[in-house]
Amino acid sequence: MTIEEYREKKLQLEEQKVKHLEKLATSVDILTLWFEEVDKEDWDNRLQFYLNEFHKAIVPTVVEEEDE
């Protein structure tokens, strides 16, 4: 591989890197807009429900023994 081929390959890789970073930035921008527009009160109730279900499923229940 000559120096010229090496430089050309390096330039191509840099261009690909920039294109991928631009796509990533676009995706993050779209997600940001979605999060700003989402109905947060409705999602708040949903998240509380699902977190409660997760908590019930994962955290072991403590059985309180009655004093004799």
C-alpha cells in the first residue's frame, strides 16, 4: 500500500465516520423532540404501574410472623 492509497483510505474512513455521527445526531434529535412532546402525566401513571409490577416480581416479599 502506497502512502497515497493510505491517505485516500484514511480520508474515506473519516468521511464514513462523519456520516455515521450525523445519522446518530439526527436520531438523538428525533428522540429529544419525542420526549418533549410526550404526554408526561399519562406516562407517569404507566411508569409507576410498571415499576410497581417490577418491584413485586423482583423484590422478595417479607412474610411477617405473628407473635405468639
